Amino acid sequence: MSTTSVVYDYTRQDASGESCTAHAWAKVPPTLPAAEKAEVIERIKAQLKAQNAVLVAHYYVDGDLQDLALATGGCVSDSLEMARFGRDHAAQTLVVAGVKFMGESAKILSPEKRVLMPDLDATCSLDLGCEADDFARFCDAHPDRKVVVYANTSAAVKARADWMVTSSCALSIVQHLKDQGEKILWAPDRHLGRYIEKQTGADMLMWNGACIVHDEFKGLELDLLKKDHPGALVLVHPESPESVVAQADVVGSTSQLLKAVMEIDAPAYIVATDNGILHRMRQLAPGKKLIEAPTAGNSATCKSCAHCPWMAMNALQGVLACLEQGSGEIQVDEATRVKAHGCIDRMLDFVARNPNAISKPAQGFVPHIGAA
């Protein structure tokens, strides 16, 4: 059974709808003036305290949100740690600054908690490109395979899966399944899937999806950029195309790339993931030279320019609104939640039982260190 790629931008001049990146960019809130920003931050802090709430932010959202999460006892992390943090924190309200599948995952793991998001329209190209009914038919056509889905999918897709994985533990879990003699049905990111297939030798059938941010990194332009920065360490997220991954010194999740910048000594670092991560990188590795990997060649255009438009929709204004007005509440129907919980819990249990499942970048200039 074949699949087709989702189209993210319509050819019509009046393009609209959640699958249009222009629509997402148009919804990005304006930057607040300094005085107004300070006032909004204080109001958010008061609301978090009054409502027994905690802010959980992804590395890709605005730096102000990351700083606020840390300042108020929240979390700034990749999707794996976001899931664990929200589940284990005592707060009764979770404010998730990220994209919708992250809020859904929080609700799946913590049904008794209220989960709010700054903007429920903040979605993900991988999620959009893997519609639940189409995916179910794909799975039904291959009943002999274990269904492994990336975290960047809807609750309904997770409900159809045997395992959920994140980029930090996917390689170890697929290796575990291969060692048990299982064949894999993988969705939705084809680049990450092919990277894992190559590393493990597992029998993997791929869904045809891609992240619009990572899919735009260019191998040829990266090679030219490396020549301008001899000795620069190339850090690549495995959702990137094979021509980009092939040039990496470190391949890994957001957390693993952060660790590499902190611990490996290099004259510069070329970073091939969403540029939202540069905020935290600069904080954790001050003074180090960070260079964005190229998303387009000369005269080319891009839809993301190395930053997810849906992540960019998260802003202080939205956090305040969801706390003061109760907007942006995540709902997952109970039947779907129960089914989806199994594949997420299976991942969390595996990671807890296998501390080395989350690969850590090694020291030094070793090609392709750090697993997905």
C-alpha cells in the first residue's frame, strides 16, 4: 500500500487552513514592548501560582517562554522529558508551550490534570501528514508488523500503535524489537525512519512523512558552508535528509545536540535543527560560535527557514490567555486516551528499565556519534 505526501501550502492565492504555513506565520503574535512584556510575565507568574500550574516548554519555542518556564519551576526540554515531567509533577494544571501532539501526550499521561496550550492551532507537519483513518488502513494492510510511531503524531494515531518513540530513544527501541525478531511499520518521518533502519538493519516499512523544518536542510549548501568554517562541528537532527545526516559529526535529538555543544570543544558548531534551540544553547554554552545550517541555496525559498511556524505561534500572550480565560484546553476522548496510553507507557517503562536507551553523544570528533 503506497502513501502520498501531504501538501502544506495550497497553490491558490487565498491559501488558508491549518496545513498552510503562511496561515501559521500569520498567527504568530507580535513581539511585546519591554514594559508590556514585563507586566504580562508578572501576571503569568501570579496565575501559575494561584492555579497550581506549571509551564512546560519545548526547546523550539520563543526564548521568553523558555526563560519563564525555568524561572517558575517548570521545564524546558525535548518531548520525552516534557512527557515525563508533566506526568510526575504535582501541579494540577499543565501549560504546554509547544505543538498540539505534546499537549495531547500530556493529557494522555495525566487525564486527571487540566492541560492548556497557548494556541490549539499550533500543530505539526508530521502530525498533519499522518491522518488517523489513512494510517489505520495502512496498518491493517500489514498486520504482521509492530507499529512504531514517532511522538509527532495525534492521539488517534498513537491509539493505533504498539510503541511510541521520541528521537532520543527511537534507535534503542527499534533495535530491541529487531532483536526480538519483529518487523516494523514506522510512521511518520521517513528521514528518521531511514536513519534508524540504516543504523539497526531492522526490516522497516515507512510512512511517507517529513518535518518541514528538517526536510529543508540542504546537503550541497551544508558542504559549502563547512568549507567556510574549517573544523566546525556539524550537529544534525535525524529528521534531516540523508545528504545532511551523512555530513554530521553528531546525530541526535535536541537534548543530545545540546549536550554536544556543552561538552565537545570545537571552533564553531553548525546546527541542523530548529533554530529555536539556539536560545538554550547560548545559555548553556556561552561564548561558543553557533551557525545555522542552510535551508536553501542562492535564490531559493523556504517555508520554515529553520523555524517551525507552529512553534512560533506560542507566545507570552497565549500563555496568559489560557490561564486567565481557560482557553486552549486539550481534550482527548477516553477511549482514544486509554489506547494511546499503552504505547507511551511502554516507551517510558522501557527507558526506565534501560537507562542506556537514551544515547549520549561521546566526547571528541567522532563521525555520527549520538543515536537518534
